[in-house]
Amino acid sequence: MVRDILIKLIRFSCRFYPFVSGQHRASNCTIVKNICRGKGIKLCKLPCGSLIYADLDDSDGRSVFFMGYNDSKVSRIIERVVREGDTVIDIGANHGEHTITCSQLVGERGFVHAIEPNPKLAEMIRKSLKANNITNAKVHELALSDKDGKSWFYVNAQISGTGSLEKNNRPNTQRIVVDVRRGDSFFAELPIEKVRLMVIDVEGHEQALFTGAKEFLQNVQPEVILFESLELNAVFWDRSIVKTIKSFGEYVFYEIPKTYMRVRVNSINLRKPKTSGHDFLAIHTNCLDELTALLPITENY
């Protein structure tokens, strides 16, 4: 009972958190983790008002439960990009906060495809969609790669965001068997002609994903690709994921830096391609003027 009261008080206080970065760290301090231990899955509300199931024994779940975001700056950029009638593909959907928020933004004429191989998380997203009576979004319980079949998927019950087809040696990591689809064969089964936003969070498996979905991505050329790059020591333009996206079409790249008081999107200078974070946007030149007017872009001279 005491812990339940403390959880409610912490959650109430966290909703006044003033910064656009640091939500994950603040909601996963030692005190909060100890208070939440063993509390499991709880239903809560996102800032958009929709309901979502969050696992209090998981670091990403605590962030969603207490802060309403896993990463506020990324969520706020998504909210500026997505419009009514759009198609959104959320690859590595985790708890589904982007999926649920985008389902509101795209309205009845749009659709959201959530791709999540972790059975526990996929079921939680399905329950969240049902709790909100959402019919314009679907959960695909599988991983995208460069082949069709089955594969080991490495999961950590306490840090679901590290789940990946890529083997890792983090403590408490276990492996499960999941369905794997080659991107081109998977997307060929879906009625997708145009993609406004593709969100990619696959923890190091990006290259295999892009290889398997090369034909689809070259044909559709998503207007905006939001992705992570963990090649932190490599020059930005030499990173494999950047070169691959450039092979799909004409894209301009931007960094989403860690900030505190306001969301920023930084252009990446060709001569001085220095970046400080790991979140990036690739914007297709066909909609560059529209998107630069919607986003808080800062030129990097």
C-alpha cells in the first residue's frame, strides 16, 4: 500500500519534469527502481491522453509510466512530422508509445504498422490498442532482417530496449526464438504505397534490415526516416547506415542532439560532420521545404 502511494506521488511529480532530455535516467534512479520492484505491468496514460500498458519492472516501462515518454525530444519531433492520413512504420516498437501516439495523429484515413518481435511487448501493445479502441494500427510480432525464418532474439527482462537479433553479452540477457521476415517479402504483403515516417530502433541490426528491405525502400522512399546510429567513433558520412539510406534516394541528414530546455534538430555540416548523440533524421528532398518549416532546425556552420 505504501509503495503504491509512493508510485502515484512520483508519477504525479514526474509529469512536471521540465527538460526534454533525461527522462529515462530520472525515472530509473535506484530509489524508483526499488519502489517499483515486482509491481509488473500497469495501465497508465500518455501525454496525448491515450492509455498504455507499461512494465514497472523494465527500465523503458518505468520511463513510459512515470514520464509519459521514453525520449521526449524524439516523441515531440514525431508529433510535428506525422499528419492525418499518413502511413507510419514503427520498427522496434517496444511498449508502443510511438505507435499509439501516431495512431491518433494519422486519424481514420491513416495507418500505423508496429513491428515488435518480443512476445511480451507485442502482447502489451495489442492490449493497449484494445484499451483505446484503436483500429488504425496493427502489431506484427516479428523481426525484420535479410532472411525469412526463425532466429535467436536476445532480450533482457529489465532493459527491454536492448532487445536485438544481434548477440550481446549484457548481464541478465536471455535468448528466445522469434519469427524473422525479410523486409521485401514482408512489405510486399501490405497495402503500402507511401510512407510518411519510418522509425527504426533495432539495436545494431540496421544493416541487415536495410539489406532485406532494399527493394521496398528504393520504391517507396519514406519521406522521413528516424534512426539510431551507434557507430559513435566513425565519421558520420562514413557510417554504413548513412551510406545505405543514401542509396535509397535523395536524403538530407539531421542530428537530434541531447538538449534540456527545447527540442533542436541540427543540420550536419559536410566539412565538419561532428555529432554528439545517436538519434538522427533522414528527410527526403521531395518534402524538405515542408519539413524544415515544421522542425526546429539549426544550421551547423
